[in-house]
Amino acid sequence: MINFIVLGRNKHVLVPVLQSIRSFTDAKAIAIGSEDTKSLKWSSLCEQHLVVNFDGSDDDAFVALINSIVEKIQYVTLIPADCDAIRMTNRVRERLSLKITPIPMTATLDMFDDKWRFYQFCKQNQVAVPATRLFESKEQLDYNALAGEFGVPFVIKPVNQAGARGVQIIRSKAQFDRVISRNHAYQYAPLVAQTYIDGSDIDISFLADRGQIGAFAIQQANDSSVEFVHNPELEQMASKLCKLSAYHGVMHIDARIDKHSGKIYLLESNPRFWASLSASAACGLNFVAESIQALPRTRGIRRLTAGKSYISHPVLHPSTWPALLSDGGDNGRLLRAMTFDPHALGSFATALPSLALRQFSRRASDKLRVTKKLNSFLRSSLEQKRLTKN
């Protein structure tokens, strides 16, 4: 029986949503996506994969499809996973006869999905953000003026792209010319220029009910793992944004901690599910399950501020193997969904050469660093002996 319909055109968001569903239930799911998500037809995480256009041209067909499913099955929940899915759902939601997980209204979504408008909203409400300025095209960018205004390095990024597409940390005039001004492939517009915050990344993910946070997780990530941490300042900043915007649904906010002052700056928001979603599920807070439950909650805010989870394929991490093979709970189910699903295996096989290259480069770099330290130590010792003899 089909109980969930997951909608979205971003494969990097759809997959962790499907994995999160599998971790807590055996209920079946259908994925409705785009040409970019067609590889999910090989996945065991969904019973079927269908393709629609998200530009409005398939809205009527989408409504007819959803309502035909609901006629046959009584309890079905629609999960709009990304921004295009939320916009599509909002356009037709009055014509749909099924439960929909919490999502923001389109006007609110558009504000948080635009890096310039997000900056303006934060600035107007005294929430710390780096100094930022809007440019309609790259032709308006002048390196010397930007360096004078923001210092070096500074950041250039599109206002409307996700997954770090188009983001450049500019450290020199030569780099600016090479990657932006003389790069014919760099055609993003509009753009923002922003002060670079020298420090460490920290993110907060949350589920809100009409301005009130019901669950949140604060995380710091590296190439292979996510660690959940406690940070009351970031929690307070996210809570303030929720209340001021009456936000409804899930969101992931990128922030940085200034290494000199310790101050937190919000960089951008993603008013949708996110790519590292499975990490919080592995540590006990499943945002998909939380979204499906009826709101509001009476048990208080659910907080995830401790724990660690790997985000790369579980086969690379022997410490996960016992749970992978024998854990009958949510974590074991999630690990098996991430490991044995045909789509996951195919993606892992495709990425394996680059993973091996990164591992080799990392080890070579570590070896070079050790060699340099040893050589420096030997030179110092020889110099000390020479001075002693003299």
C-alpha cells in the first residue's frame, strides 16, 4: 500500500527523504520528480518513479494523478521535499484531497530562498549577517571596489542557486578574473558580494509550526561526518526568524562562527529538506517523521545537540557495520537503506574512483607534512650541534 508521495526535482534532497521514511516504517512511497531524478526508478526506496514538469505546465495532470491515488488509498501523505515541489503544491493545494506535510506559503518561501532577500530580512530584524551587496550581473563587479569594501578574501555567489553552485571565495585579482570576469561559463545572475567570515561552519535545521520551532538540530560537518552540537545563540537566532516570519515547515540555515570574535553570522537559508537529512535521523531526530506527525506538539521542543553520524556510504566506515547487520531499530534500517539500495550502490560505485583519489591525496598530503616537520627538526638539531661545537 502506498502511504507517502515524495515530490521534488532535486535528487540530493529526494534520496535522504526516502531514506528517512524507510528508517521508521515499511510503508511504501512513490517518488514524483524530474528528469534529474530518473535514476530513482532503480531504487528500492520507492515503488515507482514518475516525472513531471515543475514549471506549471503539468499542474492539472499532477492534481489528477494525486487524486486518483487518493481515491484508491485512504491514508496518503504528500511530502514536498524541495522548493520547486513546495511552489507546485501551493499552486494546486486547494484541489488536492490528501494530507500535506507542513510547508511555507510561497511568499515566505521566496523570501528565504533568495540570498539577497534573506540578508535584507535579517538586517531589518537585527539578526547578524555579513555585509552584503546586490549586483544584477557579473559585469557590474569591480575587483578593486569590492576588495576595498569587503576586504580580501570576499565571497561572490548567485542569489538563487543551491548546493554551493556559483559560490566563489575570491582571494586575488587573478582568481577573480579567471573564475568570474573572464569565465564565459560563469553566467549566474543576480549576484551578491559578501564579506568572508573567517571561521568554522555551523548549521541549524528545524521544523516550525506557524512561527514556533517544534524540533531542531545544530550541526557541524566535514567531508565524511556530521557532529551535532549545543549552541544556544544559534538556537535563539533561528527562533527569532521563525517568530518574525511565522514560518511553517522545515528549514536549514547555514552559518559561520567568526574565529576572532566568536560571533555567529547567518549566511543563507534553505526553506526545504536538506542533503544531510539522514545524519540527524541516525542520531535520533527524524525530521520527515516529525513532519508527518500532527502539529502542534504538546511534549515540548525536540533538540538534537549531541551525536555523530557519517554521511558517506556506510561501507566506508567499519564502526557502522555491526548496526548495519544486526540493528533492528531505526538506525539499522536507515543504514541498510543507505547501503543496499540499488540506487545507493550505483551512486557509490560511480563515486568510488574520486573517493579513492581524495583518500590518496589526503594521505600523500599528511605524509608530506610529516616529512617537512622531520626535515625541519633535523635541520634544527644539526644547527644546534654546530653552534654547540663553535
